[in-house]
Amino acid sequence: MIAYAQGIGINSKKYWAYYHTLGGIFRENNLYGEAIEAYYQAIKIKPDFP
């Protein structure tokens, strides 16, 4: 997913927001395993996110 984000020009400092948003999209589509993984990646990148 990072390669895709780089390809479309997402700033690497904002990958956490990309993963956070992706988690929400997965959750809304009942893809809970994928949502958890996306949220986990966001937390790994920015553990101090409120």
C-alpha cells in the first residue's frame, strides 16, 4: 500500500492519515480484518494520534 501511496503522491509524513482513512473505508464495508490492519499501520506510524 505504501508503494501505491507513493505512486499517487501522498506525502510520507501523512501515511498515518492514509491508513486511518483506509481503515474507515474497510470498516464501512464490513472488512474488519483489513480495517484493523490499516488502523494498526496508522498507529505504528503515528502512535501519538488522539
